[in-house]
Amino acid sequence: MAVLTIESIAAEEYLAWRFPKREISIGSQVIVNESEQALFFENGQLIHILNAGRHLIESGNIPGLDGIIRRSIGNNSPIKIDIWFVTKTSSSDYKWGVQLRVKDTTHHLIVPVGSYGTMMLRIDDPTSFVIQVVGKNLLFRKKDLKEFLLPSIERSLKDYISERIKTGDIDIFNIDSVLVEASEHAKQSLLSNIERFGLKLIDFYIQGIEVIGDNPEYIKIKDALTDAASLRIRAKAASESQGFYQQERTLDAINKAVEKDTAIANKLISHGLGGLNTANRSEPLSLNSETKNKLFELKELLESGLISEDEYNKKRSKLLGKI
């Protein structure tokens, strides 16, 4: 029988690939890539594992093959084994999506909920993976592994969401607020479940959880909650703006009083008219900071007859005394 060169020619999306020929002659060579392991099976039993490198099949150099080689030489038959190539590279090319039916005890609705995300996986134990997951298939792809894991993801998310709704932490209208917590819960649940299959879960992320479909009762309640939230926002804005408008009216009243009588304006300010708070001022409120402007105001009050000439002279002397 012709000497063979045995190596993996599987596409990038393949995780495990079985060499198509079972009859292998002595002197054949097996080439294992850096990111792979090659598994030798006889009648479904693992007999040896080859790591990266070039391996020659001959008597004595591969443990476990000695007996097979002796039998083949004795009856002049080729070696009959199955050779699997399994990749051990970590990959994040696992995008998943599941659909759940969730019962909301707050609003008494049963609605479909969709969730999607991504995960990073690696095959840590190729033997367990081939025996328990791949089985009799000739090859196993990334999409096959994703489909294998989807039931576990769906069960984990459904249990978590149902429990949070049951305790009243969330409802179907704010279900997307627990992405981080749900991701961590699902990750821990999957870790304990898939390790027995020779898999290592490195990362797991939920990117979205939302109600899907057009359930009329769900839409009706959602619209009502949206209207209620809008009313609360408008009421809060009106409450906060009420003080602003009151202060504006107060300042307007003081300005008008100044035009007629400074003493009346000062009285209004000192009493905090209309809620204008002056209690924390370290100095009396001054309508004009420059003495010159105050003198002009006094003059106007005198000419308007609002103060007497004697009052005018006293106030004028007092202001000039500060210069």
C-alpha cells in the first residue's frame, strides 16, 4: 500500500475532522499543526494522541500502535485506525440567539422574549469532545457546536429571568436592565455544564433581551406606561419652574418699586418678597454698585417729590462720606 502523508485539510470553521481513509500503511507520516491534536482510535477506543509536529508511523515509535502493527505484518493487512484532527484554538466566532416564553406576574402577560449575544470557547480536552460531542460524525463545525449549546443557554436564561420576575426585581418592560447580571449567571451555569464535554468557556456576553412580536396587550400597557412617565416628567418640570417664575415676578416688582421709591424697594427686599431669599447675603442687596449711580437716583427721587430736600441732603452726605 502506498505511503501516505496524513494531515488536516479541513476548513477554518471545522473544529474536528476525521481523515477519510482508515487503512494506513507503515511508513506513512502524520503532520499535526501547532493549534491541533491528532487522536488515534481503533474500534472506537483511543490508543494515542499526537501533538504538533511530523510523526512517522513505524514499529515502536508510537505507543499503542505496536500491537496493531504486529497484527498487520503477520497477516499482510494494512493498519486500520481512525485519525481525528481537533483544533484547540480559542474562538469568539460563536454568535447565538434564543427565544423564550416569559410570564410576567405583574401585568399577567405571557410574551415571547428574544435574547442574543456572543461567547468565546476553546476545546481543552479533544478526546472528551470527540467521544461525547462529535460521535460518529465525519466532521464537526463551529455552527454544530453552537447548536449543541443553545438548549443550555436557553434553559439558563429562562430560569434566571423567571426568578427575577417572580421576586419582583424586573418585569417585561425593563427586562433589558439586567444584561450584565444575566450574562454572569448564564456564564457560570454554562461553565459547570460544558466542562464535562472537554470545552472551556472563556467569555459569555448577552447583548440584548427584548420582547418580540406585536402582542396587543403588551403594546397597550407599554403605551400607558410611556404616557404615565411623560406626565411625571412634565409635572416635575412644572414644579421646578414654578419657583423660577415666582422669582422673576418678584424682581419685576422690585424694579417697579425702585422707579417710585427706593425705601419701599429696600423694604420689599429685606422681607424677601415673593420668596426671594436674602437671608444668606453677607451684605445688603445693592441695586447699583457705584456711588455715582446712587447719587443720580437720589436726585431723581428729589425731583419726583418722593423725598424731601432735607432727606436728600442727609442721604447725599452719607454716600459722599464713603468716598
